[in-house]
Amino acid sequence: MPELHFPWLEFSILVPAIGAVFVKLLGRSELARNWAIGFSAVALILAIGESLDFLTLESFEAHDHWDLISLVFHQSIFVIDELSAPLLPLTALVYLVTIMSTLRTKLYRFSFAWTLAGEALTLATLSCRASWVLVCLLSVSAVGPWLEMRRRQCNTRVYELHMGLYVLLLFVGYGLLASRGNLNQPALLAGAILSAATLLRSGIVPVHCWMTDMFEKATFGTSLLFATPLVGAYAVMRLVLPIAPAWALHTIAIVSLITAIYAAGMALVQVDSRRFFCYLFLSNASLVLVGLELVTPIGLTGALCVWLSVSLSLSGFGLVIRSIEARIGRVSLVEFHGLYEQMPSLAGFFLLTGLASIGFPGTIGFVGMELLVEGAVAIYPTIGFAVVLAAALNGIAILKVYFRIFTGKRTVGEMTFRARWQERVAVLVLSLLIIGGGIAPQLGVQSRFHAAQELGEHRDASVLVIEQNSAAETTAAENQ
């Protein structure tokens, strides 16, 4: 396996982890936020560096320079490949802009130390190749929101039940997979259990209520960072895709599609901004899973493109709602607020990110959504229609909420609600990426297509090994 020219992976994980300890000692203050911004910015620079270094190697995957961890465990734990190469800097950017856009009114509610710790865990998860380490990281990452809800003295029963089942399924599924030897049936059972775990983590209907509960009880920033990197989709790619048969993946795609339409319909009727965002996110994240489970080059390419656009656009979309909450409190969608004149830049960014999430022409999500629809139609024509229906419902919901928040009446007050410079920087960076990805999508689509081809070949090789083991087992049984 090729080697990077610098230990980017280890340092990008280590910097926010060290920052979490340092910021924890500072407490919750503006100084802590400034230091958190610094540590997160360094992590972003390292993540960009490792992606650029990886591009120079012209290889599907590479491990860290020196790779001290592999010397301890005698295998490569953290690896960058064409799937994770764009996800790592994107995740680091989302964490950075979330910390930057945290206003003073949120300083004593939002924990910067736990945010940096979550960033280290997420970056480690998205660069992890060893299945047993990935299962552990996926399990530990669920602790952060639970601790915050406990600290806020909220009832955590719903979250505990779902995440407890999620962790149990992860370990049982991996245990069966690790101990199966050459047996095929335990591999299928392990794949089914791991599929259930990853679907639960992704919030697929009917096991989605934990996510709406989390968005209501945890801080919006914590909920946003826990959801938008689409760690559940990454778990599907690493744990489920290599071993699940095609019929099982198509079944998961149907379930995900039902979730996409259901969540889009629920987003239309919400009266609270947080629940609206949660259902909007669930609908778009389910569309990503639909493409991932189609296992065709076009459909998988579209899913990988939509993955990036959904993470980027809905992170920005959520940050706008979070900024509004920091000024006027929880936003009710029953009445009109008329905030456009008070915050015109945030209003424009709300509309841009919302439309980008549904693949509006000229935004980063347009080409990916087109490829996703084309790939879905190639398998089942009705799936393509359902994908379009879900996107249309989401678009209607976004415009409805835009009118509720920013139009309908004139709001005049002595206090200014205009965006601070940190929010303007976050808006500018995300807007450039959203529009730039829509105007010049060739490089991103080409990268995602090549990643889809390589992932498909790796899956075919894994399935072939399972089939050969099954045939050998059958032959041995007949000879006996």
C-alpha cells in the first residue's frame, strides 16, 4: 500500500483531541471558543493536506507516513482512500464553521471541549479501515450527545434504548463476522445484523424517533455535528456493502426510499424549526442510502456526490437556523416572523443551502441528484419517480419555512440581528463551495465515479470469496 509523505491522518486526529483537553481546562468562555477555532482550523489544514497528498499518489488507498499505530496492532488502522479523501476535509470544515458561528449567547450551553473530542472521533471513524476499531469508534461516538442531554437534565430514555440496541447489534454482527471462518450462512446473518445497526444509526423508519428526540433535547450544534457527517452511510460502505448480497442491498434501498418520502412529508407539516430540519435531513440522508445500495456505477456515483452535497448544504442550512435561534430563541413555524430585513445575508444563505440540498441547478447537488435518479431508474423505474417525489416535497417544505421565517410581516426593533463577522466568513466559505461545485462539477464527479468503480470491484471480489467458501462448504458436506 502506498504511503503518504507526512503523517497527516494521525496528526489530524491528534490535534483536536489535544485541543479538547486544553479547552476543557479553560472552561466555557470566549477564550475557549477562540482556542477551539484555532485547533479546529489546524485540523482542517491537516485534513486538506492529507487529501492533496493522497491525490499525488494516484492510488485507490494509502496509509500514513511512519504509521506508528500499525506498528502496535500489526495492521493499517487509519487509511485514506478515494471514498474518505473528500469526506475528511469536509467534516473538519463543518466542525470549524460550527464553532466559529457560535455566538456569545450559546457559550455556556455549547461545549467546545466535547465538540473537539467529537471531531477527533469523527475524523478517526471516517479514516478507519480495521472493522473492529471502526465498531468501537462508532459505539463511543454515541456517548457525546447522551452526556449533553444528561447534563441538561433531559429524559434520555428514547436515546438510550435506540443507541443501546445500535451498539449491541454492532458488536454481535461483528462478532459473528469475525468468528465465521469459511461459513457462508453466519456471514449472511452478520450482514443482516450489521445492516440493522447501520440503518438504526441512519434514522431509517420506524427507528428514527431517537434522532428527533436528540434534536429537541441536545443543543442544535451538537445534534448537527452528530448527524451531518453521515457516519451511518460510512458504516454501510465499510461493514455492509462488502458482504451483503444484491437482493439484501435492494431491500435496504426500498426501506430507505420509504423513509425519504415519509420524512419529506413530515417536514411539510412541522411547526418547530428543529423538527423540520431533522426530518429534512432524514429524507436527504435516506436518498444517499438509496444510491449506495443500488450497486451500479451510475447510482453509486450519484450517491457519493449527493453525500458530499447533503453534508455541505444541510450543515450550512442548520447553521442558519442555529444563528436565528441564538437571536430570538426556538423558532415556531406557526406564525410569520418577517426577519428578512433584519438578516438579509442569512436569509439568502438559507435559501441557497436549502435549494442545494435538493439538487437545484447551479448548485453542488444538481449533478449528483441527476446521477442518482438515472441510476435508480436503471434498476426500478418507480424508484426514480419516488426519488424525484421526495426531492419535490423537500423543496416545497424549504420554501414554506423560508416564507414563515423571513417574510409575512415587517419586524422593527432596536436590537440588530445582522450576521457577525464569524458568521459571514462561514457563509462565504460554504457559499463558494456550494456554487463552485455546481458551476464546475467535473473534477468532483470524476473522482466519485472512479471511487464507485473501485468500491464495486472490491465488493465483487468479497462476494466472490463468500460464494467460493459456500461452494466449498457444500462440497465438503456432500462428501461426508
